[in-house]
Amino acid sequence: SALSDIAPSLLPRPRRLLLLLNPFGGRGLALQWCQTHVLPMITEADVSFNLIQTERPNHARELVKGISLAEWDGIVAISGDGLLYEVLNGLMERPDWEQAIKMPVGILPSGSGNALAGAINCNAGLEQVLGLELLLNCAVLLCHAGVAPLDLVAVTTASGARCFSCLSVAWGFISDVDIESEKYRHMGAARFTLGTLVRLASMHTYRGRLSYLPPGLGELPAGGAGEARVGGPPDELLVPLGQPVPVSWVTVEDDFVLVLAIYQSHLGADLFAAPFARFDDGLVHLCFIKAGISRAALVRLFLAMEKGSHFEQECPHLVHVPVRAFRLEPLTRKGILTVDGERVEYGPIQGQVHRGLARLVTGVSRLKIATG
């Protein structure tokens, strides 16, 4: 064939992926599913890979802080959303973070919370699915190699610690269910359904102060944002947590059933929570439910969320505001705050979106992974 006449040096080399697998995610099926379904597909697509099983929390974070990036074309988390959070934060903690965060990252869902995979699946125009079907869809998309820019939100907690989030910050009903349902982890995605029913039986409300900067206000000050710095880009829209928010911000003090700052379309593989969210729209979608909603109305909202039709119900207690930065100050003494589904210290928390900071393998692309 004509192909055999091409000098080997001119052929693009196979893509090389670093696969990080959490063997304990979800119902513990990740390794089995990976060996049976994913690896044969990746091999068939002429992708070379190295598979590393993570052994402890933050193992992936440490690994990506130390690897030579030039050896890889992408890093893929085979797990729930928690492992990708570790990968992104490991990249942002490197001295060369500006280059490192451009490394394409992907997710092959095999945890119990598969929100980002749900968003990737939806973005590709595929039908909403769960479990193995979702994993297979994401594996096919991974082989297509399309990459899109992904917003990250820099989140600062009460002690001043800063992390980078790709999914959401949650307080109230959603974070309660997320953390309290850990004990049903063996059930896979069903743990959230059971957790929701348990939590509905004793619905709490939380007093809090929510402040935010709507788009188009508080434009960036000229200069100053250009210089490189350790630990990621500056949050030029935020003031320290101890100081009052700038005057251009809006503040709501109320009793909330839940507050959710979400930047992807999905809150779980079958929770189409923010149908209007895009991977790089430069927005945080603040969704909150105020106290006074009945249990029945809350159940209706969660059922409608599966199809993404909950905003069409015109529930007076449900509010959605697109913002560029936010601050949440809990005024209730006890509660649970999560970032990307992981529990963080309880207290004031704030965040600012950094548009298109990361690169996500979505299979449908505006940026191709460069080869060669």
C-alpha cells in the first residue's frame, strides 16, 4: 500500500495516556470494568497507556505533581469525580502550573458520583445513561480525542486554604445527602436516592448570607493580572473573607434549604441540575432553594431534575442567578459544605471562576490534542 512508503518518522506517534484508577470508587467495580471494557477499546484505538491504581487519598494529587508532563498527552481519572479533583489540584500545585493545567484531563466514570461524565455525555448529544453504559460512552468519546476548554473555580475556605473546583460548591440539603449517604456507598448511585429519602424525612433549613457578583459588573482592574505567580491565577474579583464584599455585589440573607454553586450541567449522572451550564461559559450558576418549600414540592423538583425540567415548574422557592464570583457565609452553627462532593471545613467560603483554565477531553472538540 501507499502507506508503507511513508517514512516511520513522519507518522504521528500513538497518543500516550496516563490512566489513574481508584479501585475503591463506587461499588469497587472500576478495575474489572476497566480491564473488560475500556482497555481493549483504547488499545484498538491505537492509544498507548500506563495504568496506575491509587492506593490512598491524595495519591493521584502527589503523582501528577511529580510526573514529567512531556511524556503524556492526557491524564484520565477512572473513578468518580473525587479523583479528577485531585488531578486538577495536583496540576495547579506545580511550579509550572500555567503549562501543566493545559494538560488534557479526562474521566472514565466508575464512582458513585459521576457528574462530570454526565455533563460530557450530554455535551456530546448522547442520551442520559448510568453505570456501565455511561462508562462505555465516555470511553468512545475519549478515543475521539476532542478537547474543550474547562472553567475552574478557585475556592477559598475559612482558614484561607485555596483549591480549584470543576463541579460545584454545595451547602444544605445536597451536601447533607452527599456526605450522609457515604454509609450506603456499596449501593453505587442508588446511595443518593436512599440518602435523599432519609434526608427528606427530616428537612432542615439553614440561615445564611449569600453574596455574588453578577456578570458585567466589577470588570477586572487594568494590569496586575498578567504576572505569573505560584499557586494559580490571582482572584482579582475577591477580597479577603474577613472583609465585607465590594459594593457592586448583591447580598441575600435568608433561610435556605440548599445553596448550590454549580458550573457544569450535571450534579450526578442522572441529575441534569443546570441545563444552561457550559464547560467554559465563564459563569458560576448559583441555584438556591429558600425555606418554606413543602416536602412534596422539593420531591417534585428532584424528580424533574432528572430531565432538567425543574426550572420550568416555576417554583417560587427556587432561584437561579448566573454570577462570576460568590461568597457564602453560613449563619447556622452546624452544617456540611462540599466542594466537588468532598467535605471541606465549615465556615465562610468564596469562589471566583477562571474561564477556560483547564482542558477537558470531551470527544467533541474545538481543540485537537496535538500529536507528534
